[in-house]
Amino acid sequence: MSKRDFLVEIGTEELPPKSLFNLAQAFADGVVKGLGTSGVKHGEVEWFATPRRLAVRVGALADHQPDQEIKRQGPAVANAFDASGQPTKAALGFAASCGVTLDQLQQVDGPKGKVLQFVGVKKGEPTTSLLPGIVSTSLNELPIAKRMRWGAGEQEFVRPVHWIVMLFGSTVVEATVLGIAAGKQSRGHRFHAPQPIAISSPAKYPETLIEKGRVVVDASQRRESIRTGVNTIAESLGGTAVIEPALLDEVASLVEWPVPLAGRFDARFLDLPPEVLIATMQEHQRYFPVRGPDGKLINAFITVANIESRDPDKVRDGNERVVRPRLADAAFFWETDRKQRLEDRCEALRAVTFQSKLGSLFDKATRVEALASHIASIIRGDAALAQRAAKLSKCDLLTAMVGEFPELQGLMGRYYATHDGEPTEVAAALAEQYWPRFSGDQLPQTPTGIAVSMADKLDTIAGIFSIGQKPSGTRDPFGLRRAALGVLRICVERKLDIDLYQLVETAVAQQPIPAPAETVEEIWAYLMERLRGSYLEATDQGVTTEMFDAVLGSRSHSPLDIDLRLDALKSFLALPEAQALSAANKRIANILRKVPEAVSGAVSTDRLQDPAERALFEHVIATERGVNPLLARREYAAALTHLAGLREDVDRFFDGVMVMADDAEVRANRLALLSRLRSVFLQIADLSRLPG
């Protein structure tokens, strides 16, 4: 069986830049899946993507599907022949369906006796006959939100398709994909090399398009070329380029032949907040800003053209002309917004709906005021400052600058509050209310920022759950997952020992509509699932779902306390006594679960008959005295180490004592002893949830 490389390229109109790399990866994944399903062996798989093409190259692809052994079981032998030994219709029909005679079938053992069985071989098909279907299926399964049609055809794709390349080695794969016959003719840069370019083999695909087509098809190569070029120009300007990974990817998805160029803007615009300049250049123009040696922005930018112009100055001048009115608009917004105090915008929030059933942004800010003030008191912050910050928290949403740059919400509030003479911590909190904005983002730094951030997020969660619109599947329009993780991170990483359950109750009680009785419990379960997920996803944490369940069994309502218990449990599980005590707790839980009546921990010493149960009781009492001070100080690791000393007495108890004794009073007393023993462990974690 020989092997050859395979190449498929889909040539299109300009593809959406923000989803280009995802589409290319999904295309490659689809091809790999199709080959795997068909059983065709292959080597390395690579994807390529430019604004006008998606391509996949498969190395060392086998030219044939392997032969497959086929086994089919038919009727029972007892039903396959009549009393005289002649074949029945069932046997003859099964043989005919397999394309063989009756004597070519086997008799093998089945689940209920002997059955007829056909064993054959299905010859593998040529890979070239499988590839058209694999490619078509992969394209049909791409994550495209909205497909479009073009021309008079019925084909649909993310953009109109103009050419298809499909090569197996140097041979064209005969296929029609998306209504276009496959060939070996690719196309180069739209302006530099618009003529068709023949691809001689998959191996030469990238270099052929670079040399003849002025197209860099390797996305990582194109990205690094842009990064290097932008950095080189920034150094020549005496500065450092601001290169955000997302912008670098987007620019790499917009060009096929990247040519970085520097441009300038009027130095007067440097009086604007740097975030405004960066947003203007990055979001609106896809430019890379430049910082000087002092870290401040300089009046320069770097753009990446998709053409190597004979007159670069004209390209530079064109970009400078485009950015100038953008910056002038931003300067106008900056001056205009500061003519009105943030506080004076509060009443206008009444006209902006937060959610139809939950009221306006004014209503939300009012709820956040009360909750933020409460949280500030708990964390020893300034309740008055938290209340003030919450009152102003949404006012910058009505400014012209945030209307133009929504991503600057909160940040512009901080600038405008500072201009208005608000306390420094209030101004900082207006920006910090949205932190963390994404996974790994910074957390609020000030007590006021912490209070407002938590209050805002909890109010959103409580409100959306109260109206029955909690997230489901991938649908989360109000960002509750992000809000929940933000609250949890603040509690744990800022070392805030807060009763989060009580805060949820307060937030739900403040909502404008009565919430169903189970809402608080639903929110708490939702928060704990997010917390569980964060530990399981962090591979360096060493937390399993059973460990998390064990700690959750302690019914702690503080995420920080839960974190401390998990750390202690990790240490405990390294002890030699851990497995035996976990198994004992599981056994105790099972015993108590089967007892119909409630079992108290009140043990009568007069009814302790066996030396093993007396010894265990005395050890439990002594352990409680030693553990309780440790629990008060939340020294959970030390407490669990202390509890590990119970192992031998627990083992002797279960080896020598019949818990379910015939004497009802003795039985009840032994159950009470087990209940008391279990309650000591439950103060830290429910060890019965652990494997063992």
C-alpha cells in the first residue's frame, strides 16, 4: 500500500477575519475525523488559511482503505433447519443476503446457543473515491453561523467559492465540491498575482504560493512576519509596539502579503486618555499603537497593508487621513462629556432598560447601592464610598465616549469621576466594578471596588434566576458564568471570608419581582458548580470532584473556607490512615442512612458494653477537645491529622462490635456513637464522598 500527500484548498471571497482560524482548524478536524471513520491511515495534518482560502494538507495518506472483516450473525441453528435437516427459509434468506451459499456459513456459539454466522472481507476502497465525501462532509459541518448562496446555484457556504484544489500526490482528485470541479489551479494575491497558479504537489503548496502568488498561506508564518515587521518599525521610531494577541490574529486574517508601515497623527491627541487612543487605533483601524521609552504613547501607529505599493507614502498618507477624524471625534467626545457631571446623568438611567422584568439601569444601580454598602461593611470597607460608587456605576454608559467605545465602560467612568472631584476610591471602583472581565483578568484592588463588583454581579445573577432565565447549554446572554466566576475568584483570591449564601439571599430579596422559593438554592448550586469546574480545570490544583463533594458536605458557605478545607483534604489524603478512615466514614454513612429514625450524638456511657466501643468513645471525646480549637482557627490540616489518630480504634470497633445489636437500647447507643464520630469529621469534610 503506497502513501502520498493530500491537499485540499477552498478558494473564496474574503472570509470573516475573526473566525478565520477557527474555520480552518475545524476544517482540518473534520478531514481527520472523516479519515478516521473510514479507517484510512495518514501522517501529519496541517491547516492553512488566508482571507481568500481555507486549506488542509495531510501527509503520508494511504492510497487505499484497509480491507475490513465482516461478521454477521443470523438465525439460531435450531431455526435454520427443519426436523429432516433441510434448510429453512430463514437460513436460505440469511445466506442470500450475505451473497453466499448455505455451506459457506459457520455455526458458532451465540448468547442462546448455536447460530449461523457469515464471515467475509470487504475490500477497501481507493482513498481517492473517499476524499470527495470526506471533504464535503467537513465543509458542511463547519461552525458557520449564517451560510450564503451566490449566483444561480443552490450551494451554500460562508462566502462565495471560486476555485477548488484537490491533489493526491501530483494527481487531481476527481470531485465536485460546492458546485465547483476540483483541479490543481490555485490563485495568488488579488492584485500582485491574480492569474491562476498550478500547484504541482501538496508538499510544494506553501512555497509555490509565496514565490508565484505573493501569498503567505501559513497563518503562523504570516503572524510572526507581522509581529517582526511591526516591532522593527516601532524600534526605528524609538518605541515599542503594543501588540495584543487578538489584534495580531485579526490582522493576520486580513492580509495575504503583509507589509507593515508607520504613520503619524497630531500630537495634540496625546492629551486624550491613552485607552481612548488605543481603542481608536486597535478597534476601529486595526493599527498597532506605539509606546515611547517612558511607557507613554507617542503620536505614531503601525498599520499592515495587504499590498506592496510602489508608492508607500500614499498608503501611509491614506491611513493618516482616515485616523485623523476618528481621533478628532474622540477628542470632541472627551471635551463634551466632561461638561456634565456623572451624578447629573443618574436620572436619565431611568429611561434605559436593564431587563424588562427587572427594571431600568437606575433600578439596578439602586439595588447595587444597598448590596455594595452591606458588602463593604462586611469586608471592613467604607460603606458610604461603596454606596456612592454604586450610585454612579452606570452613569458613564450614557456618555458619548462609551457610546462610541462600549469596551471603555467603567474606565471612562473613572476618568470622569476624577474630573468631577469624586474620592479616589470611588473613581477607581467605577472601573473595577467590571473586573475580572475574563478568565485570568485582574481583580478589583480597592475595598470599594470589591464591594461594587460583587454587588453588581450578584444582583445580575439573582435577577436573571428570579425571572427564570438561568443559563442553559451555551446560551448565557447576561454573562452569568463570567459573573459567578468573578465573585468566586474575588472571595478566594482576595482572602475574603464572606457568607456568600447569605449575600445571595439578600440579592434575591431585593429583586423587584417575587422569586420562586427555590431560587436561592438554585443560585447556590450554580455557584458551587462553577467553583467545582474552576478547581477541576486547574490541573495544578490536584482536586477531584469527589474531594470537592466531600468539602461541600461540610455545608460551608464561604468560598475562601471551602478553599482552605480543600487544601487540608489534599494533605490528609497523603496520610496512610486516609483510605481506611474514608472507607469507615462511608460505612458509617451507609449504616445511618438505613436507620429509619433520626440518630442523635448523645451517647450513654452506661450502655457501652464492649471494650472496643468504650475505647472509641473515649478517643472521640478526647479528639473533640483537641480538634475544636483547631477548627475555630480554621487549621483544617492540623485537625484532620489529629482525626487520623482515630483509625486504630475505629478499625477495632468495626472488627469486634456488632452495631445492629438485638438489644434496642444498645443498638441505639452504638448508632449514637457512630453519629458523633461522623459529626466530628463532618465539621471539616464528608469523607464518605471519597473513594475507598
